[in-house]
Amino acid sequence: MYLRPDKWYNEKVMRNSINPLVFYLFFFLVIVGLIFSDYQQHRQVEVQAEKEVQVEKTETTIETSEGEENKVIEDRLGTMTLEEKVGQLFWARVPSDHQIEDLQSYHLSGYILFGRDFEGRTIDDMKALTKDYQAAAKIPLLIGSDEEGGTVTRISSILETPFQSPMALYQRGGMEAVLSDTKQKAELLKSVGINAGLFPVADLARDQSAFIYDRTIGQDAQITASYVQQVVEELKKSKVGSTLKHFPGYGDNGDSHTAIIQDNRSLDELRQADFLPFQAGIDAGADSVLVSHNILSKIDTVPSSISPKITELLWKELHFKGVIMTDDFDMAGIADFVSQEEAAFQVILAGNDLILGSSYQTQIPYLLKKISSGELTEERIDESVRRILTWKYDLGLLGVSQ
């Protein structure tokens, strides 16, 4: 195409003038990009450093907290006499008389309140009673009550409307109803000075006529596991102690309150179903596990509550590190098998920590005698007392000032 000289000149000038602009613009963008990239790199380093500092602070806080807890517990343990240590292994039924004297003479770990302890009393009466118990004790007490609801009610028996069973609640309103009920229970228990609830029931029962069935949630292993987990978490929020029962799982067996019970299920059967709710509760941070008196014939020849093999399952297979306690020693499942005194000795040898019952007046001297003879060591007693004191610390019962 032919261009006039003036047009050719103008286009040339334009081309020459545009190229520097493009160059400078490109150069500017490159510089900005480098600056932004450098900023991003520095910011990533700063963010990573902030995260590392935060993690370090969190880890330091946890370590400090654990260090304080260990110090409180070890300091308390170091001041205790042997008699006080042995007394801490007993969570007793409230005796019919000399309640205050026995707390002081036998150094009991605490009292469990049954229905008879609430009869004829008001909520205010119970507040005053638990306050008197705590005031009398040198070491703060576990004060417990198995307020399961339904067929097992203690404090709610003096209320206008007792708590319903977990099964009835679940059928009526699902897990939401169960958790609402758990929160109400925890608030009531804590308000009267009861710091430990002996629930939830983690058992499975398939036969609706089975002894334990009405005390379960009445569902399969998965739903029961979810129930146990959420109840434990709710109790932890309220700082009320939780107890999973009755390990290794009651199943469809008879009532060990009235007879020695033989359970012929295999360990594999228990692992596939009955252990699942207990594992869920342990993973959720359950404070304690209550072991039944049932004899698991495929595992051991003695009641579970005095079986080292059952304790080992809790420790090594379910990785439980909290307090292990027996079912009530006044039940025929253990009382008809061995004497109260020898049973207490066997419980401690098996690795359990807390003995529930009412024969502490003879059991404590018996254990002291076993220590004196060398059949039981103070070091073994210390192991259990540490776990018990740790539970009390976690419930806010033990502190630097106590």
C-alpha cells in the first residue's frame, strides 16, 4: 500500500513512541509481581512462625497443666499414711450409723448414696448432708449415686417426676432427649454435692427379658456406642464423674445380685459387639469403668471383678488409663464365690483400684496385714491411689490449697 510521506512519518513516530510505553508498563508489572511474590513468601513464613508459636504455647500449656496436676497428686500422696492410702481404695455404701466417724477412722475414698439415703429427705437436706461428709474428710470425697433413670433411680425418687430410663427417652425423642436428660441429671447431682454418677450403662442385651435389658438404651452396638460417647462428653462438661458399666458387657445373662453368673461367650464375640460402647466411652474420656462379677468362662475361671485377665483387656486392648472399680461387693456374684476380705485382696492383685461395698471395716485391716506380710506392696497401693487422686483432681476436688 502506498503511503504519503506525512502519513508514513506519523506511523513511524507512533510505533517508536508506543514501544517504550509497552516496555515501561511491562517492567512495572514485573517489579510489582516480584514485590508481591516476596511479600507472599514473607507472609507465609510469618504465618508458619505464628502457627509454630501457637502450637508451642498450646503444648507448653498442656505440659504445665499436667505438671501442676502431677505435682498436686504426688505432693498429696507423699503426705499420706499407709492407712490413708488403703482407705482410698474403698468407695463405700453409707453405713447405717457412725457415718462421720467411719470416714475419719477408715479414710474412705467416698460414699455411694443409694435409695435409702434419700428417703424422707429434701434436696436441701441432701446438700447439708454431703457438705457434712466433705467437711469431715481429710481427703475430699467421691460422693456418687447411680442415677440411671427408669428402674434405677436414687435422688430422683424424691422428686415429683423421677428420671426416665435411657431407653424410654431415646424411643420418645432420640439422642436429643437423652442428652437433655443427662444435662438435667448432672445439674441436679452437682447441686446437692454428688460429684460422680455411676452411669452410663454401656451394656448390650438382645433378649428383652434379660436382667439388664431395661437398663440399657435397647439398641445395637453402634447406636449404644454413640449414646455412651455423648453421655460421657455431657458429663465431662458438667464436671460430674462418669462410670461405664458393666465391663466386659452384661449381655443376656442372669442377675449377679442373686447368684454366681457364668457367661459362656467368647472373647471374639465380645470384641465384635459388647466392647464397642465401652471403647467409645473410653475414647470420649470416661473417668472410670465398673467391672461386673460375671464369670467369663472362656477367659477366666473367677469373677471378672477379681480377674487379672479382664483388667488386662481394659488396659492393653481398650487402652483405658482411668479408675477401674468393682461392682457392689454385697452381690451374691462375688459374696458367694469368696470371702469379702480375700476378694478385696484379689481385686487389688488383679489391678483394680476401687472396691464398692460395705465390708470395709474388715477388708481394710486385711489388706494392711497382707502388706505387712509382703504379699502386697505399698507400691502397688500407690498405683491405684494415684489414679483415684487423679480422678478427684479432674473433678476439681483436689487443688493446691487442699
